[in-house]
Amino acid sequence: MGWKPYLSGLLGISADLVTGKYNANARMKTLKTTIAELETGVDNKSKGALEASINNLENKTSEMSKELNTISFQKR
């Protein structure tokens, strides 16, 4: 945002209005993120950690399944 209020001032547009617009947009983005977190009940950071943990457990399960399939229970 740094240069935009200055440039708008040169063009005859109030720099305060431009700054206010960008501040309002930033606030809107923050509010949308907060609303999304409240709707899902999980914040995005925790959600990513949870997904990583699930993927890790799925990989371990797959490896164990492969190991079990290679075991032979037949008499020799």
C-alpha cells in the first residue's frame, strides 16, 4: 500500500480515503477468515496440522498392511 496514497494525492484523490479503503479491505479479509474459522470450528493452522497427522497415520497403516500381506502362515 505504501506508494498508493502518495500517488492518489498527486492525482487529486484524498490520500486518507485511499488509506482508509486499504485498511477496510484488510479488516474485511481478517473478518472473513475469522468467520470461516468459527463456521468450521477449527482454525486453518490446526486444520493443517490435523490433516498432516491424518496423512501420517494413513501412510503408517498402508505400510503395516503391506507387511502383513508379505507374511506367510503356511507350514514349511
